[in-house]
Amino acid sequence: MRLIVPAVLVALSSSAFAEVYVQDSDQPSQASFFSDAVAGQFFSQRMADNFTLASDTEVTQIRWWGGSQNFQFADLTNMSSYTVRIFADDLSTEVFSTTVDTELSSLSVSATGATLFGGGMEFEYTLDLGSALSLSGGSEYWISIGSTLVNGGADAWVWSGSSMGDLVNATDFFNGSGFTVFDPTFNDLAFAIVPSPGSASVLVGAGLVLARRRR
């Protein structure tokens, strides 16, 4: 039986936008979770959280919070890139996917000043999509964010938790079975969907993360 072990974080996010739906990183010292972009890394799990927009929305940015577990490094030394995916409500139909690294101008990464569980630094990520992504109001979507590591057995990336959500999330353990939905969980994941100017949106979301204890 897989042992469920959340990592944990501390401090509020550094910014907020009036036009954004956000599950803020409001309790990083209490909940953050390991999330990989690819199979073969130490924890071997990819997290996803659900959200629903109140109206049809043209999305131009995605924001999220997280950092290193601080197994060796408190900063992002072991993070090579990040993969952001959005799925329809069946969690198998992909409607958006991109992989970016910190060298790309489309991804802005800044320290929030918060300290994650284990002493790692929390970062806020802002991804500019380039062209607007159309999402339908009233439809459930799932967002999955994970990191590809320089050394898959070293520092894992952890996704900050949030108290804002419906306590539903999903995990893909890279075993060929796809995502497993957990309902209820004990925490959600911190992310924001940012609409283009004039595109109003309000969402409802959720998330959690499971992890094996590092031996």
C-alpha cells in the first residue's frame, strides 16, 4: 500500500490580480506536495487539481506556487523544466500542454519569501501562454503541473498547498492506469487562471498530493 506523505509549506503569495481565479498559497507551512512531470523520478507521481470557470474565458496566463523539497538544495538547482497540462473532466482528454524552463522569457519565476517545509524556498511562477486558451464556462477542468529534474533521485519539486478548493484532486503514479481521483482529500493545490483583459471568470477548484517517504 502506498504511503501518503504530504510535504509542507509557509506564507502568503506576493501578488493577486482582480481578474484572476486563484487558489492562493495561503498555508504553505501546512501543505505542499510532490509532483513530477515525467516517470522515473524518485516519487513517481504527478498531481492534478480541478477547477470550473463561471463563464467562457480566454486565458492568457497561468500562475502557480512551489519549490524544492530541500533534500540537497533550498533553491531550484535541481529543476530542469516544468510541464503544465490542462485536461477535460475525464482527466484523459488533454486540452493544453506546454513544457517550459526558467530560461524562457514566457516563464517568470520569483521567490515569495516563504520557506517551505524542510527549509526550501517558495517561488511564484507566472506563465504567459502567448496566444489565448479558450476554456468553457461551467465545464470542469483539471490542471497538472510537475517538474522534470536534473537528477531524478535528488530534490523533488513540491507544489504549494491551498485552503481554497473543494478537497478533490488526482494523482497519476505513472503505472499506466492514468489519474486516480481522491475525494475528499485534506488540501488543495495553489494555482491561478488569469483571463485576458475583459474576460471575466470565477472558478471552483481542488487538489492534493501523495508521496512515498524518502528512504
